[in-house]
Amino acid sequence: MGHSKKFPHCLPWDFASRTLLTKPGSSYNEVGISLMSEDYSRLLDKAMEKVPKKVSSGERFEIPTPEMHTTGGRTTIYNFGEISGRLNRDGHHLVKFLTKEMGTAGTLSGGRAVFQGRFNKISIRRLLEIYSHKYVICSICGRPDTKMQKDGRFLFLVCDACGAKSSVLSA
Ligand SMILES: [Zn+2]
């Protein structure tokens, strides 16, 4: 019965402090609340500063349409830099993927990529989609806010949005 003996001792003190804090018109209470909401709105501002970048790259994620031209057995993608920039990947990695998939050779210079052979827009677009699903979009949350991380022989996709780390087959 030690508990019931202790409890009455605690109660008056606890009760008194609680009435003090919740007393109407208590300046402590008002200051406490206003400080808290100011902190909260500041935190919210900070959070919002960060969010738009991620949301804009996420919600509006769309691979730019390749602006391309084929002449004399070579296919040039003029906005290749824009495409790899949107995918947030190194252009050389993307060129390597495309050349491998298309079974051809390709070079990257000044934001343009030139591939040996004639390729149409539809097949390039499809390959870009395959690339983004393999190397850009998080398989857990479906967002593109990821980065590639090499760990020994293994390649991982690390998601900034949900924190997932998934392995990727090396290209
Ligand atoms: Zn994710």
C-alpha cells in the first residue's frame, strides 16, 4: 500500500502547478503559446523553402521530348544536356546506356549527343523511359528524387524522398 500512501502527497503539488499553468489570463501561458507558434511558423517556412524544389522535380517529372535529327546515318539529339539534367544523371552514363541498348557508338559534346545510325524519336523516348525507371525513379515511392551510389561492385539507387536504398544492375 506504499502507492496509495505516496499518491496523496504528490497530488496537491501536481494539481497546484497545473492550475498555475492553465489559469486563464496567465502571462506564462500566453507567452508560451505565442513563442511556440512563432517557432512553428518559422519551422514551416524553413520546410517550405526546401519542399518546392523537391516537389517541382517530383510532381512535374517529365522527360523532355528529344529534339533530334538524322543526317547521313547519324542521329543527333540536340537537347541531350537538358534531358540528362532533368533526369539528374551524368550525360555520359546516359550515353553509355543508350549506345548499349541501341547497339551502336555515340559521343557527347556540348550538350549534344551523336549516335551512329538512324534512330527514331519513339525508340529514343522508350529507352529514356526505361533508363529513368531503372536508374532514376525510386521503386518504393515512385519519385525521381534519387541519386546513384556505388558500393564496391554494386550500384544502388538512394531515394531522398523516402530513404529507400535499392540495388540496380550495373550497366
Ligand atoms: Zn523513394
